[in-house]
Amino acid sequence: MSQFFPLAVIMAAIGVGGWVFTTWLRIKNGYPLENSWGKPIYPKQNDETIERVKLLTQENAQLRAELGSIKDRLATVERIVTDDSHRLTQEIEALRLPKN
């Protein structure tokens, strides 16, 4: 029996060390900590975090809209660069003329 005691201690230490390591990785990468029943215990959600998520969501929407307009501009520039000079001249002249 005494020959299995060190093996049991080593296995228990490996198990606890693995649990600590995986918990550390989860916290480091932003995953919530959960208790035995799956209820999140860290990070706690409060009004400040909810407001921060709302602000980040709004900023994300603004950046997506800006990215869409940049894509449109880039498509126009690509079209101008790859088009023949005759069509480019016509479009420039059309922009110079006042619209009625």
C-alpha cells in the first residue's frame, strides 16, 4: 500500500495543476468562470459592463458603416484606374456640368 501513495499524490497534483492551468487560460482569454452548475461567477455583470457593451456595439456599427463607404470608394477608384481614358474623360466632363 505504501508504494502506491507517492503515485496517488503525483496524480492528484497533476489533476489540480491541470485544473489551475485551464482556469488561468480561460480567465486570460476572456471566458467567464462558471461554477459546478454552469452559472457564471466571474466576471460579474453590472451596469457598467452592460453600458460598455452597448457603447462597443454602437462603435462597431459605426465602423462597419464607415468600412462600407470605404469599400464603395475603393471600387470607384479601381474602376477609374482600370477604365479606358475615353470613358474617364466623359465621366469627368459629366461631373463638371451642372445638374438641372
